[in-house]
Amino acid sequence: RLQGTALAVLLLPCLCFSAHPTNSALLLASRGMRLRESLSLRGGGEVPGVQWSQRQDSLMIKVEVPAGASLDHLTVSGDGDVLEWADEKVTLNLGLYGKLDQSSVVKVDAGRQVTLNAKKATPEWWPKLTQGPKPTNVKVDWASWKDEDEDAEGAS
């Protein structure tokens, strides 16, 4: 049985080690668990994960839907160059690389994920989804991705 000071000396390294997020992930991994990474903004909701793929004339964006979030506020705004979603549960604001035809945007609700399909205003290949640096919550959807070469072969 340990007394007060000896117990504190033994527990202190564990508490300091697990206080850092990287170390917390390592500690959980050593116990067979995984730390779920999620982004959040001050005063806003969770920042959802986003996956995207494209064709020359269209774009497909898949967005994770946090529990209790409303899809009513998920919109393509501005001149068709901003994807935004803001309510009490979720915050998302992506300045898109190019413009979308707002009248062609179709939302497909699949429960935990919503897919937006839209035509590009100008049919061209985008080198990335967003303007500026790549946000950490945006990933390429390789399962749906089609390269320029593959798209040209499909049209032939």
C-alpha cells in the first residue's frame, strides 16, 4: 500500500504525459483505443470532415453530418464559390477554387453523411477544392475520383 507522497510521485508522470494531445493519442493507442480527431471553432460547432472528387464539368462533395445538425443551412453561397454550413452544431466555410452553378446543386442525405453534386460554372479541372492552403478537414475521395485521362477515355 502506498502513502500520500509516494502515490503522487507515481501518478504525476502519467498525468503530465497524458495532458498533451499527442501523448494522449499514444496512451490510448497503447490501450487499444483511438482518439477521434475533431476540429471545433470558438463560439461555433464542430467542423465536419469533407471529401471531394471531380469530373471536368462537375464536383461531388461529401460532408460528415454531426448528430443533431440541420441540413437546412448547408448552402453554396456567394457567386457559387463558397460552401458554408452554420448552425449550433456545425461550422463550415470553404472558399472553393472555382465557381459552381448554384441552380444545379443537389443534396443527397444519407444519414451520417450528405453528398452535394453540382455542375461547375466553367468546365475545367481544379487542382484543389479550396482557395489558399488546404484545410485539415478536407480530403480527396479517391474511391470516386476520376483523372483527366480516365474522363477523356470514358467520353471516347
